Amino acid sequence: MSESNFTPLSDEQIEKITDRAADKAVAKITANFYMEVGKGFVNKVFFIVGVLVVGVLAWWYGKHGG
């Protein structure tokens, strides 16, 4: 078998790697959270606008006999 050319990582290197990985994970989770909150907000806005449009159209046709 061939010998490995890799040297073991020091504790400091491992700490830096885990810190970077944790930072990336937190950033990704935060971005996903805000994206989901944004989707929920947009869906609610579209729903409210749709209800208002239907209400205005119903009022208009009721008043003017469409």
C-alpha cells in the first residue's frame, strides 16, 4: 500500500474550519428563514389585494348593473 501524503490537522486548524462551517450554516439558515418569511408576507399581500379587487368589482357591478 502507498503511504499517505497528508499530515494531521492541528487543533487550531480544526477550530478555524469548524468556525467557518458554523458561520456558513448560520448564514444559510438565516437566509432561508427570511426567504420563507418573505414568501408568507407576499402571499398574504396577494390574498388581500385579490379580496379587495373582487370586493370592488362586486360593488361596481352591483351599483352599475354590469
